[in-house]
Amino acid sequence: MPLGSLLGHAAGWRAPFAVLTALTLAAVALLAVVLPRQRTAATSLRDELLVVTRKPVLLAIATTAVGFSGVAVVFTYIAPLLTRVAGFSPVAVSALLLAYGVGSFVGNLAAGKLTDKSMSATVRGVFGGLTGVLAAMPFAAVWQPTVVLAVLVLGLLATSTIAPPAGPDPAHAGSAPTLAVSVNVGAFNLGAAVGSALGGLLVAAGALRWTGLAGAVLSLAGLALTHLILPRTPAVSRTDNAAVSPAA
């Protein structure tokens, strides 16, 4: 992202897309060479579709989409927020995006570890933290030190929304978890698209500084949804529940 931001400023907004296309094609070729060939379990399309329509799976997917859309409302337009409102230069914005990326990497790893200890506490903690930092973003943006801190915290929490909500899917998917987990990843991208569109409407209305409030509302909605799918039990008991769920 920071390299893309610099490239976009130097060579136009189309240049990062061209570079990403080339990198994606190279990645596909590399995966085709290095990934081992493995047989997958035989599962019918009907079984997979039945799994996706289960209420716990649908709620987990909705939690991912709604919760991450709150991040996308702000992050899609974080560069203009940092330049127009906070007064950073494009080079400084690239450095902040690099810090955001490092924070996202660390946050994703930490969320995975914490989910193993308690999925419920991790998911609710992440969405609660996101609600707080997004709500504070409009006020933090007017002073550079506070907006730097807000961007770092947002980076730590943003990708932490990916892995934990996907956890309930395999537990409720029985013998056909493939489509359920795949759809959850699709929900993550759907949330990014919806959040970006909503943020675009706010920016077009001249409310660039206040996108964080809309993001906070969406993250709070994601937090509310977690109470419908996650029990107040440690993650350890989840393994046992997953083992007996097909029989249930």
C-alpha cells in the first residue's frame, strides 16, 4: 500500500493497478509450480449449499461483512484524510501506511493466538476496540500526533477482524466446510466494497473528516452480531462442540 501510494503520486493512479496485475500473474504462476497436488474430500454441492444456509454460518458471514465495512469506510479514504485534514505530505502518508501495514500483520498474528485462548473475548475485544478508534478518528485527525496513534491502532485491529469470525464456520459446517469458509472470505471483501461505497458518499457530501463515525456504527453492529453467534465460553470447548456438531 505505501509503495502503491508513492507510485500513484509519481506515475498516476493507473500505474499501481498495472503493477498489481503483473504481480498477481507472477503469484499465480509461482503457486502452480510450488503447491503440491492433493486430493480433497468428496463433498456434494448440495451439502455445501446446505451448510452455508445454516443460521450460525450466515450470522458469522454477516458479522464479517458488517464489521469490516466499518474499517473500509475510513481506510479507503485514509490518504485524503491524512493530507487534507491532518496536513501530512504524500511521502509522510506512505510512511504511515507502511506502519499501518506492519500493525495489520502483527494484529492478525496476535488475533489468531488469542482466538485459540478465547474466541468470544477476542472477537468482541477487536470489534469493541475498532468502534472506539473509529469514533475517535474524526477528532484525532485534527492533530498529527493523535492521528498517527489512531492509524497505528486501526492497523492493529483491522485485520484482526478476519480470522476470528471465520472460526465459527468450521465448527458449524459439519462435513462440508469448504464453501462456508470461502463465503466468509467473500463476505470480508463484500464488507470492504460496501464500506468503500458508503465512505465515497460521505466524501462526496463533504464529510471526509467524519467517516469514522459511520465506521464506528458499523463496527458496533458487528459487535452486536457476535452476541448471536459466540457463547461466553473459552475456545477450548469449541473443539468438542465442533466434533459433535455433525451428529447434532
